[in-house]
Amino acid sequence: MPSTFHGLEVARRALFTQQSALHTTSHNIANANTHGYSRQRVQFEQTSPYPAAARNRPEIPGQMGTGVEAGQVERIRDAFLDFQYRTENNKNGYWGTRADALSRMEDIMNEPSDEGLAKSMDQFWESLQNLATHPEDGGVRRTVMQRATALSETFQYIDRSLKNVQGELTNQLDTNGSQVNSILNNIQKYNDQINEIEPNGYLPNDLYDKRDALIDELSQYVNIKVDKVGNGGNSKATAEGIAKITLLDENGNPMKDENGEDINLISKSNDKLDFSFEFTEHEGQKLVSKVNLTDSEGESLSFNPSDFNSTGVLKATMDANGHVTINEAGEVVGEPEGDYYEMVHQLNKMAYEFSKAFNDVHEEGYTLEGEQGGEFFDVSEMNEFNAASVIKVSDAIKNNENNIAVSSDGAPGDGQHALELDRVRDMVSDDLLDEDVDLDGKSVKKFYESMIGDLGIKEEEANKMEPNTNELRM
């Protein structure tokens, strides 16, 4: 027969088991506002029935229940939701970074407005039209010179502002790389601690939470896949083990090293990769030229930026700043890419071709003194890679506005050549300018409009994708 205290023992076990559940509930409440905390619950289990199957067991009909006990404390967490969140968090990191960079570019270009480059050019053209009807008016001539100076300064300001943001983006990329390395280092530390605890039969739930919070943060910077590798020993079946993190490309496939093996940012205890970046000066711009992944033994795996296609903050920053492919000899291969690179490149190209075209037409006219026109813009230090930063009105025009050549026949009262200068804005390089001038078959005006139009399309896409991905990761 069972002990007369059997019922009391069943009740005692029930009380202690429920008390452990209350302790876990208190823990949940205390961490209600803790970032990354996952709610926990106690797994209740029946205790072994009485009597146990044995030769000398009491002869009683059937077995009697002996109550309940606390099995294990486990996290309430959905692996599918983790996967979905990290996937959308990765996309949001990419589009959020692109949207921010393009928004800053739009602020610099400031179009349409009364302070942008288009307005400065319009005012310059208007002053030439006015000069065509008042070719001998010194005040009108000075206005042309002042508007030309303002136009040059606007080119210089935009070029300088764009390159300043590029400098910030390169610093941000280094900072982001260091942040990723710090995250990977901390994930590895938690892997090591979990590796020491699980084989003893415990579930380190709070360490799981801290590790998952770091993995969530990491997913914003690069696209990753997380696999769990068991620790062995007396680990419970629900133990998560070590988190192995594989680098994925934009399509969700593992990126490969030179041997065709998957690139694992963390593969086992005390083994992880660190990010670093190399930069190259090209066309006066600092562009990303290498992405390096270095292991604990100092061995590096290098990618050309165009081949590093793992979406996230890192790639978005490279795509915004600009990157270039370098061969083994250190030579640039192909055309560089990137939002800020392309805008600076096009701005320089436009300033260069505009200055040359305007000078070509200006040299065909005559000054107020009847002399053949000279350079209107100083192109002595100018090339297609620096034109926007060095464009300026020539000293001959600055020192004497009478040197503006608007006469078509040398007569001081003639201003017909000013109309020819005004036509430069609508000239198409293939038809009217010399063969060195090329704005992709567009006029100066249309070329600039296409630059601003392309910027608007890019920013519209980024501004649309950023809130969409943010909504989906919630």
C-alpha cells in the first residue's frame, strides 16, 4: 500500500512546480521591456508512477500517479519568424541606407529651386540675351561676368558638397565594418559560453536571447543564414548549440570562396572572419576597391566590390559612395559604379564639355574693341575629371568685361554673337560642336535634366522600398 503521506507529497510537488512557474512569470514581467528578451515558460512533466515495474513491486491494481514536476524552462520563439525578420531587416538595411544617401544628394542638387545649378544657368543665358540687345552697356556686360562667376561657383559648391558626403560614406563604411566585426566577436563569445553550459544538461535561455539579438543586428549589415550545430555531451534535445553563420548573396545563396566552399562568418568556436575595406583614388574620388574577409590566422579572402553582392548596409554604402574593380596589377578594369561617383563624374563631364563648347563659340566673336574673342572660361587646369571643381571665368574677362566677344563682325554696336553663345545650351554635340565634346548626344540643358531625372527615379525607388521592408519586418 502507498504511504499515508502520498497525497501530501503529490500536493507538495504540485506547489513547488507551480512556484517555479511563478518565478518564471516574474522573470518575464521583469524583462517586459528588455530588448531582445524572449518570453519563457516552464515545461510541466508527470512524475514517474507508483509502483515502478519490478519483481518485488506491491501487488496493487494498476499504477498510481505521483504528481507533477518542472521539466525545463524553454523560450517561446518561432524560428520561422526569426528568418522572416532577418530577411526583411537585411533588405531594410540596404534600402534605408540608399534612401538616406540619395536624400542627401537631392538636398545638394536642390532641384528645382531658385538656388540650384539650373537656375544659375538660366540666369547666365538670360544675361547673354540681354547683352545681345545692349552690347555696349558696361553694366550689362558686368552682369554677364557676375552670372558666369556665380555659375562657376555653383558648379564648385555642388562638386565639393558631393565629395564631402563621399568622404563621410567611406568613413561610415569603415565604421560599419568595425561594427560588424564587433557583433561577430560577441556572437562568438556567446557561442563559447553556450558551449560550456549545454553539455551539462542546462538551457542558457538568456544567452540565446543575447545571441539572437546580435544576429538580428548583424542581418541588417549583410545577408546571412544561421544554422545550429549541437554541442554533444548531456545536451538536451531542445538545446540550440553553436550558431554557424553563412554569408549569402542577394538571391539567398551561399557566397563561395576561391575553392568553391561556403563562406562562413562563424563556423565553430574560436573561428570567425573580420571585414575590412580598401580604397583607391580614381578621377579625384575615393572609391572602394576591395572587400577583405580575414580569418583568425590572418588569411584573407578578397572580393572586388562588384562581386560582393551580399545585400545590406555594407553593400548599400558601397553602392552609394562608388566602387571600382582593380586587377592584380592595380589597374582599373571597366567603368566604376555608384550613385555619388556617377553624379560627380557626370557633373565634371558637363562642366568640361560646357566650358569647351562655350569657349569655342566665344572665340568666333569679337570684343567691344573689335578684337578676336579669347577664352571665356579658364580651361588651363581643366580636364573631364576635375572640371566642376576648377571651372572659373578667365582673368581676361574678369579684369575687363569689354573682352566678352558678342559682336559677329567687329562692330561695337553689334550683339548678334551673344545669341550664338546663348544657343550653346541647346547645342547637341554630334551636330554643332567639335568632336571632342560629347554629352551622350544631348544638349547641355537636356544632359543636366537627365541627371536630375535619374536621381529622382533612384530616390523614388529607395523611398518606396524602405517603408515597405520596414513594414514587413514588424
